[in-house]
Amino acid sequence: MSKINANFATEIKEFGGVNFNACYNCGTCTAVCSLSTEENSFPREMIRYSILGIEDDIQSSLKPWLCYYCGECSESCPRQANPGELMMSLRRYLTSKYDWTGLAHKLYTSKVWEFGTIFFLAAVILVLFIFFHGPMTTELTSEGGVQLNTFAPWKMIEIGDWIMAGLLSFFLISNIFNMYLKIIRSNKNLKIPFKLYFTEFWKLIVHFASQWQFSKCDQLETKKKVNFSTYWIVHLLLMSSYSLMLIMIVVFLGWFQTDNIYEWWHPQRLLGYYATFGLTVGIIYFSIARFKKKQEKSKHSHITDWTFLVLLFLTTISGILVHFFRIYGLPFSTYYMYVFHLMVLFPMLMIEVPFSKWSHLAYRPIAIYFYNLIEAAKKSKKKT
Ligand code: SF4
Ligand code: SF4
């Protein structure tokens, strides 16, 4: 028997749920949602569970992750119950429930924790630089650039990067395991043949790389001349730039953080420009969308949506400035901006990747993987 949490409706408001109690169960949202099938009702089932506070069923559900927030349900709702925004807030809620440390819950529900953690992690970087930085030199390289590696040797930074990557992976993977326990292992009636874990795995890679689920939710947006494919392309551009930057600073730092100044067409510069371009376009596009509030999915912003965009903006702009200060031979500007860059980058990665906004890039493809596993297991059961 499922447990009832009488305070659930109040709690979910902290994660951004607005007005879903106004729902009178008319079913319009289910009729317009392109994900709905005879067996699966989107998003009405989640609305009912949320109003009734049936937490266990919400925590073991994949539905919030399968929704890509096209907003059709919210636009069609006669009661302005914002079912699309409820699905978004359930994703935040689930992120906090998968996280065994409890930090995701605190970051989503308390501004003091959110900003306190950012400032604390930034202060850690500042203190490390105060005690361990190398000499600042005004002597330029033969190409006229700044000697950044004298001040911040890449080998030293790389050690920090690997420690950070280890922590990020540990938290994210353990939270994904928790997700697995809640969704797959908690279902006693479900037996998944072992080989399916491998045969369905390729779809996980495809969905992570393409974010293809977006394409299922485009009818109404297209009718209203909001170009949904633009959203998908910008999202993909942002996601690929973010991932590329993470790989370059963790795996290829010695190649990326060099004192040499290469020609503009060198792969090191081209990859850096791609990542900078993708991040800049993504930040501008999503910030404008959130300011304008024209699209359903951008009408309601949780504080963590803005924190992510601001941290990403500061990281990108400081990274661009470090690049130009370095190649135009401005030593002190380069050194101070580099410290500031890491003071923003470190909290952004530590908070966003395992505990907040970025984690949905991992949870969503994993959820699609679990969904495919469950469907394949049901089919193989029918055959036997
Ligand atoms: S359309 Fe609105 S009122 Fe009708 S079931 Fe959906 S959320 Fe409830
Ligand atoms: S936002 Fe789109 S995909 Fe999500 S529940 Fe509503 S109609 Fe369905």
C-alpha cells in the first residue's frame, strides 16, 4: 500500500509547482499530450498523485523524465493548473530524492544553502590560490603572450580537476544507482532479463548525444510559429559545448591550457571557440526566453534556473577574457581573471552536475533507458 504525504502539495511548491491544485480532472491535458497512450496517461496521473500526495508512486515513476516540457498541456488547461510546470517541478523533486546526501534538497529549497554553497566553494578556490599560486611575471613569451602556467601550472590544476571529476562522478553515479533502486528494483513484479541491460544500452548513448525526445512534443508549438527545432538545436549546442569544455579541462588540460599561442585554425582554438560559441548562444537564448516568458516552458523560473544561467554566463565571459588577456599580453589581468574564472567554474560544476540543473542531462537519458528496459522486459515476458 502506498504511503500518503499530506504535505506533498505544499512541499512541491518549493520545487516550483504552481496552481496544480486547481486541476478538476477534465483530461484535456492528457488528450493533447503527444506522449499519452491507452496505458499511459500524461500528465494527469502525476497531477492526481501530487494532489493526493502518493509519494512512492511518484518516486518510482519515469513519467516526469519522459516529458520534455513542450507546454501543450499547460496551454490547453482550462483551469490554468500548469501541468507542464508541475512535471518540471517533479523533476527537481526527483533529483532531490535520488540524491542520498540531502544536498540537492537543500539547494533546491533554500536560497541560503544555494548561495552559501556557491560562496563557500568559491572561497575554497581563492584560498588555494592565495597559498599555492606560482610567481606572477610580467615577462611575456616569445609570441607576446602571458606565461599563465608559471602562475597556475597546468599539472597542479589538473590534480584539482581530477579530484573534482572524481567527486562529481561519485555523487552522480551513486545518485543514478539510487534512481535505479527506486524505479527498477522497487518493482517486485518486474523481472528484467540480464541481457536486456546490454541490448538496450545503445539507446542510452543515442538519447544522451541527441536529446531526441524533444521531437515528440512539437505540434502546438509549431502551430503557434514558435520554432521548436530551434529550441532543440540550441539545447544540443549548449549541452555539447558544456560537455566538451568539461572534457577539455579534465582530460586534456595540458593540451588546452598552454602558453603557446596557436593560429586561429588550430584544433585547440577551434574547439575552444566552438564551446564558447555554444555556451554564449545558449545563455543568450535561454535568458531571453526566461525574460520574455512567451513560451510555456519559460514562463515560470525557479531560482535555480537563474543561478545556473548566471554561473554559466560568468564562467563563459571570464574564460573569454582570460583568453584575450593572455594572447594580448596583459599578465595581471590574466592572472586575476583566471582565479575569478575558477572561482565561478568550480561551484558551478560541483553544484550543477550532481545536485541540480545539469543532472537532468544524465537522468533523462537514463530514464529513457529504464523505460526501454521495462518495455522490452514486458515484451519478452509476453513471448514466453
Ligand atoms: S487540463 Fe487542467 S484541469 Fe484538466 S486534467 Fe489537465 S491539469 Fe487538470
Ligand atoms: S509538457 Fe508536453 S510532454 Fe510534458 S506532459 Fe505536457 S504535453 Fe506532455
